[in-house]
Amino acid sequence: MYLRNSHTVAATLLIAISPATASRPCTQFSPSPVPVQHLSAYFLPQYGLHATALLDIEAIRHTLALYPYIIDGRDFPSLSSVFTADAIANYSVPIGVVNGLSAIESTLGAALASFLGTQHLLGSQSVRICDRNSAISVSYYRAVHFLPQNKTTGPGDVVTGDAVLYAYGQYQDSWEKRHGRWKINYRNLVYMVGDAWDPVS
Ligand SMILES: *[C@@H]1O[C@H](CO)[C@@H](O)[C@H](O)[C@H]1NC(C)=O
Ligand SMILES: *[C@@H]1O[C@H](CO)[C@@H](O)[C@H](O)[C@H]1NC(C)=O
């Protein structure tokens, strides 16, 4: 009876970490960015998830939600809650590949310094638990960058034309759980318009 229960527990754990149908393996999600038409094959619905996996997914979503607050609030030291110390982030052209948390902090600080403000808005989002200590996620984002030439006079002012830059893209993130905390250890920022955008590559 005890053995049978152990097997049931083992089977439940297996279901928890295996996608319901054939998915592309998590190990192929990084370091190279994934073309948009392959994303669905990485994030097929996972059925029969163990409660622990649900808690992990919620912790990852919560951590993803911190990123815009930190970036838009210019609170770069708090990126240590989002990225591992040895994280690598490919921010695409013109920034390129950035190695390590402190380089990510200073690079983003410099890249955003010329804007009056920004708003990074996360949209469609999928999280997949790969095993006990690793996961992958994709988040669509749209980021508004307010340029200095048209200064706003107060909250809610509409800024138009040359005064804003929009960025359209995805964050493709690989996660590790260390010391009970989920953090990104590899990020690909993939733009969805402009020269870098090639939906059929
Ligand atoms: C970085 O991202 C860009 C844009 O997605 C991609 O073209 C490039 O190959 C990536 N670089 C590496 C080293 O993965
Ligand atoms: C915004 O700035 C541009 C020049 O960069 C100017 O032509 C335009 O009139 C400005 N708009 C407003 C509402 O001030």
C-alpha cells in the first residue's frame, strides 16, 4: 500500500513537469532567440500540474511584473530581484548581449537616460515549468518612451507625434530557482518591428 502510494506520488510529479503533448524541449529555448511561429510549441497547455508547479508559476509571474516597475521607476539596483548575478541578457541591436547583473543594471540605466520617462506594458504571457528548478517564459511587451522635446505639463497629458517612441517585442526568459527564489538567468529581448523583425526566419 505504501509502495503504491509512492508510485502515485511519483506519477503525479512526472505529470507535473511533462507537457500534455509533444513540445519543443525547454533546453532549446535559449541561448538563441526563438522565432515567433515556434513559441506556441514551447508553451502548449500543461494539464494536471502539481500544486507546487502552480506556486512556481505564480512566483515567476510576480517576478516578471516587477521588471516594469523597476525599469520605469529607474530603480536599477532592484533588478537583483529579477536576474541572477550571472544572468546574460541579449537586448538585441543596438545594445547586444550583456553579461552579468551589474552590467545589465548599468546598460539599461544608460540606454534609458535620454528619455523623460517610459512605460513598459506586459501583455500575453506564458510560463512553463521545465523541472523542479528551471522554467521558461515569454512575455509580449509594448514600451512607450517619452522624448524630451515635447515636455508634458502634468499627469494625463497626451503626447503625440515625434514625442514618443514605441517598442514592440517579447521577453523570452529562462529561469532558475536558487535558494527558493526564481530568477532569470537568460533573457532574449526580441523586437517585433523594424529591421530585426523577420517573422518567417
Ligand atoms: C541576440 O538577439 C538578436 C535579435 O533577436 C539575434 O539576432 C542574435 O542572434 C542574438 N544573439 C545571440 C548571441 O544569441
Ligand atoms: C513636439 O515636438 C516637435 C518637434 O520635435 C514639434 O514639431 C511639435 O510641435 C511638438 N508638439 C507639441 C504638442 O508641442
